[in-house]
Amino acid sequence: MREGEIMLAKTAGVCFGGDRAVKLCDGLLDEGKKVATLGPIIHNRSVIERLQERGAVVVNAPEETPAGYTLVIRSHGVAKDVYERCERLGIEIADATCPFVSKIHKIAGEYSDKGYDILIAGDKDHPEVEGIAGFCGGRAYIYADLEGLKELCGLKNLTENAIMAAQTTFNLTEYKKCCEYIKKIYTNVLIFDTICNATRDRQEEAEKLAEKCDICVVIGGQNSSNTKKLCDVCERHAKTYLIEDKDGLTGGMLDGAKCIGVTAGASTPSPLIEEVLTKMSEIIKDEDFNFEQALEDSFKLVHRGQRVEGVVTAVHPNEVEVDIGTKHTGFIPADELSDDASASPEEIVKVGDKLNLLVTKVQDLEGIVTLSKKRVDSEKGLEEISKGVDEGTVFDAYITEAVNKGLVAIVKGVRIFIPASQATLRRGEPYEQLVRSHQKIKILEVNEERRRAIGSIRAVLDIENEKKRDEFWNTVEV
């Protein structure tokens, strides 16, 4: 066949939740402990077989756990009553529930206790959805798509006090349709964006990949929800094949393809992807494809103190989610966006914005990176205002608060103190009314070690008054 180009999705393969669960099992086995998993730890046959060879067993209920075994709760999570049963039975548990799933459990439990109905977008038979429903106190309503939601909205016992959440691997496009529909039916509904970043990024990249390629190959388990969603996305644009491993790949699948896109579900380990790509490259004799480089690009590492570029993917009241081009999920806490404590995240950034960021914390096991925008802004701004002292530059400042003996302002991300004597044209005049306003200031002094500076509104007002006097005397007739 004609040689084709292979394109590997950067987001292909095991998500941090699945990887964390498998590592937890391996760690317990390394310690010599006996391990049982509550259901298959991930939807990947080869991983399950490997763990079973090491002595791990799979049980379907806490009551089936052999004596002396540690029960691992997989990343999908479980219902509230499962924890209670384990406690009653005295079973030691190791909880590998994905943090994104735990977040949904917390939301569901909190709002069901307040009397809200919980509308869950997902597969009712999927263990993750069963676990979420188990935190809803009997108030869960589950639907698989927009049509299912429309049917639910016709129920008489459904109240207007409701929230919407989605299975972390739910189809992003379908959930957006559901959210738009529910807003027209229930004006009081609270909508939560609970599709995890890894799923969102994986689906969005799969769609872009499929648009470029003749054929897409999705690697993953036949029972994996997120893998099936990837197939659905790819099938919109290209002929798509779902395979579990290299044995599922045949030469006939790739005949005539000029470009082959490859992605993988969240339960697919990198060695398995490597085997598929190696066989694929042998079939099409693509000697230019470098798997190691492609995989390295997919698993970029980050460390504290590193500068990265991120794209805003979601804006929440207390934090902003960003894509930094790795398998980590990036979060910017609200207080790391700006020094202006009164400004909400929605006022500072929007989805799609590209930001220069500083890594402040890395949690590899959780797959989370904490970032700061204001520190990068401050460093760059400090350089600019330092130059401004000598050059007499006038800066635009936002006054954030009144403090003892003066005002605090932000200029290019740098905190500026404006003494009371420099806040107004004349000493003794009130200045509190300037809070939350923009003012022109000059920088009088910069302390680079403390990253602080002293500014003056009065200096600018003096210059403006001098100009007005000159203009007056230049036009007056004597």
C-alpha cells in the first residue's frame, strides 16, 4: 500500500485518574499486601491480567472481599453506602476515586440535602454514574442524551430546584446541547461543568485529528465509556476503528489511507499504544514515524518555578482551568489571577485566552498543576515600572483599596503604595472615594527585593495643572 502519515494525539492514553489507581494497586502489592479491587481497576484487559498475575483479585461487592485483603476503590468511585458497608465489615480500603469524580459526589450530596433534584448526564449502568447517584439521596434523574433529558423534563415530580452535572467522560458537545435546553425549561437550574479536562481535551483533539485524517484508530477497551465517546467523535469525520491492542489491527484497515489518526482511551497504557504504532508503521512502512518522540511530546513534564503558556478552558468563581499542553490539569486559584481582590475571575479572563503562567505546585499523582498569572505579570511589570522611574513615565493604575495613611494600586501586576500626601492635589483632601477607579500615576521609588513601589497621583496632577496654566497664559491677551 501507499505510505501514509501517522498522527498520534498528544492526549492519547491513560488519564491521571486511571494511572493513579493502577499505581496504587502496584504500590500495595510491592508492600506485600493482599489486594482486591472493587470491579476491574480500569477498562483494560492487559492491565487487569498483569495485576491478577501479581495476585490481585477482582470482587463485585465489599462482602466478597477475602479476609486480610485491602479493597481498592477504583477511579470511577462508588456510592456512599459502599463506604458504610466497608466500615461495618471492618474492611481496609484504599480509595483511588478520581478527584474529579469526588468533586461530583460532594456537589450531589450537598444539593440533594438541600432538596434539589440532581440531573445526571451519563450512562445509567456505568459504575461512575451509579456511584454519583448513590450520593443523591434518591433524588437522581439520569439521562443519556438530549432526548432523554426532554423526557425527564416532562415528569410531574421533577421540581424546578435542580442542578445539572455530567459523568466525567460524557460527550462534551451533547452536554452543551443539554445545558442550552435546560436553561429554557428551568430558569433556576444550576449547571456544573463536571466533564474532566482530560476528557474534554481528548475529545476536542480527537475531533481535530479526525478532520485531518482519512482513517482514525482508537485504542481502548470495548467496555470503556470514554473510549466509545472518542469513537463517536472520530466517526463524524473519518472512517474509525476501535481496537484493544495490536492484534486488532489488520493491514486491510489502512489500505489507501494518506493520513492515519491515532488516539487512545483513558485506560490505555503507553506500552500498548507503542505496540500498536510499531505494528502500524510496519504495515505502512512509515520509517519517518518516531514513536518515542511522539510519546515524549504527550508526556511533557512540568516542575515548580517553570514558566508555561496556558489556554483558558473554563472559568469558575474560585478558580480558572487551563490547558498547558500536558496530561496535567492546570488550575489558577482566583487569588493568583490578580492583586485586585475585588475582581472576579470572569472580569479578568475568558475562555480561549492565552496566558503566560508560573507553576507554583505540581501534584503528579492527582495530575494537577497549580499556576499563577499575577506573579508572571508582576515580574514583567516590575521591569517596566523600574524603567519608568528614570524616564518619568505616567502609568495607568487601578486603585484597589484604602489603607492606613494611603492607597494601594495595581500597575502592570505590581502592588503600588500611594501615600496620603501623594493621593490628592492638596494635602488633607479625602482620597477614599478613589477606590475602584483608574488614576494616572508616576512611580517615585521601586524596591525590587520586596517587589513593591511607591507612586504618586499628585505628581501627575501637578503636571496637568502646570500645562493648564501655561495654556492659559499663552492665550490670554495683555
